Amino acid sequence: MSELQEQFEKLGHTITPFGEITDAVLINTCTVTREADADCRKIIRRAQKISPDAFIGVMGCYAQLRSDEISSIDGVDAIFGNEEKYYIPELIGNFKKRNQLGIYVGKLEHIEFHGASSSDNHNHTRMVLKIQDGCDYVCTYCTIPAARGGSRSMKFDDLRNKLLALNQTDFYEVVLSGVNLGEYKAPTGENFTDVIKLIDSLDLKLRFRISSIEPNLVKPELLDVVSRSKKMCPHFHIPLQSGSPEILRLMKRRYKLEIFTNLVQNIKSNIPDCCIGVDIITGFPGETDSHFQETYNLLNELPVSYLHVFTYSKRDGTAASEYPNEVPYPVKIERTHKLRALSDIKKNEFYTSQISKIKTVIPERYDESTGLWQGMTENYVKAFFQNHNQNSLVKVKLLRQELNSVIAEVV
């Protein structure tokens, strides 16, 4: 929420870290799962306990979709939807406790793109840059299109200017992010492949990472541009969601299984050291033991590097919430644990394949007890090493694997 933070700072307000006593609290919410909704309610109550006299505003996806649930929580002063949250200073002149709840949640029609950037690590060496927002897909389990609106993207000239500005900072890595990043399309017509070409054409010290991209959107031209790029990290994170053709059909995903399997093989053929992460949902309605085994077998056979495994969570308003044959919770959890165990195996195999290779790491965190720095290689290997030059790019040789990391030495 860097854009909103800048607004408040320009008005003379001081940003206070969450957990400290303050005059006003603004809570940006998520609603991907039921657990996310519950966490949001806990955070609201925690804020009230810490600063009982503070103005409390709640914004974001949970606020957009479930303002009625939030309005039932005592102490909340205002609720802002995903468009209205960018205009809070205009909507609320006096950030004092209110006698009447203010609800500022409109329909997400003709919503504009709002840029955002934030550091995602302790030493502020990596920046997450949002260049796309919203989604036009109709996956049957997902609330994001309703919560975030349709797909929209940063202007291409604005993106160029932002990249040049970031190049003047102390950041070394930029993560390109979006709700459906591969659907980037500037108002002037440029697509995501053009974004990568732009990055390669500029004189930048930065390296770049793609946060997550749908398998149907990694077109041959995009893969070719990334494989030849000297600035793009060899790392793809691809949402598969299920390895069963039948479950993919029920989810209304926009690809067949063959597209995903061919893509993984093509990535490894073109970029052998590339790290490939995969999103998976377990326990989708109608997922039988046979369907789950199809998913497990596929991921076990493919050269993927790690898995992000999510347990299906029923979301009101989605098509899947009305599907029959709900999977019992204990079965969903068991399947999640099995795939997370497989993820550990896959990560170990990938890390082992990188031993003795020279990689580039950005020091991110220092452990005084061991005297070692921690950082991620360009292909997403967590490495520990000795180094005295904080926030500088470091060439290391990967020596040996330990647990979920690799011990390295500076070369």
C-alpha cells in the first residue's frame, strides 16, 4: 500500500508500525480463504485492544466482498472497497472515533489501475512491483474477479519511468507482480512479452523475477525472451491447481494438462537450471482418491522444484461453493500433507542438482549466532554464506545441502 502511505505522509501524518499505539489504524484485508477472513477479524480485534481510542478503518478484498461481516464487529469506524481505499483521505476528513459506521464500498466498474510497490525482505534489497491488477477469468473456486475487478495494467510509459527510478535506489531485485500478471496489456497495446523486452533494452543494475504466471500465458515468444535475457531470473511460478483433467474442467481452468506438462519440459530444455514452482489445490469438490493420485503422480514425474499447496476453502459466491461431493476435511488435510512432503523431496532434488555451481546472491539477512548471511540465488536456491559487504551482489559457489538450504562460499 505504498501509494496510500505516500498520500498520508504528504498530509503530514506519521506511519506507525502495526502493534504500536496510534491514532488511526487502516487494515488492508485478503479473502482468498476462510482462514484469511478469520485472520482479518483477529487483526481488527487486536488493533482495538492495542489502541482502543483509535479510528479503525478496514479496506481491501474482504471489505469489498463481506462488508456486512465486518460491520458487525464493534469498534470499526469505516469500511472501504478496493477502489475507495485509494481515496481514504478525501472520504475521511477527521480520523476520530465515529458514532456511525461509514461504508464506502462501490461496484468495481471502470476501475483504474493503481500502482503499488513494497520491499519484501528484511534488508530492503528486493522490491515487489505491481504492474497488473484484477482478473477476467472465471475459475470456479476464486473470488478475486469479484473482489478486485477486471484486468487492468500500468501504462507502458509509467512502467519505463518506474523502472528507471528503481534503478536509482538500493534495491537489487524487482519482482514483477499482478493478480494475473501474464494478462498485462498496457492501454497502448503492449503485452507482458513487451515488458520483458523493455527490461532488457534498459541499462539497469537490477535483476527481475516473475512472481506467478498462468501456464496458458507462457507463450513460446515469452519463454524465448526470458531464456535469452540477462536480467530475468531463471524462475517460473506456475499455478497448475490440479493434475486431473476432470478436476481442471470443473475448475474451469483455461488450459489442458498437456499445455502444462509441455511447458515444464520446454522450460527445462531451454533453461536447464530454471526453478519451477507450482500451485496446487487439494480437496476440490468431487476430487476422488483417483483424481488426487493423478495429481501426485504427475508432479512426482515432472522436473518441478517445489510446490505451494493450498487446501480448498469454500467461498460463498463462487460456482464451486454449490458443487456436490464435498471432500471431507480430514481427507483434504491428508492430501495437503502428502503434497507438501513431495514438495520437500522436489526441493531437495533441485538443490542437489545445483551443488558445485556458481550463482549470484543478494545478502538479505544476517545471523549473528552463525556469522552467516542468507540470500536467494537467481534461480531461487536459499543459500547461507559468509560475506562482509551487505546489500551487494555476491558470487557464490554452492557447496552442500543442509535441510532446506545450501551452504555456499563466496568466490
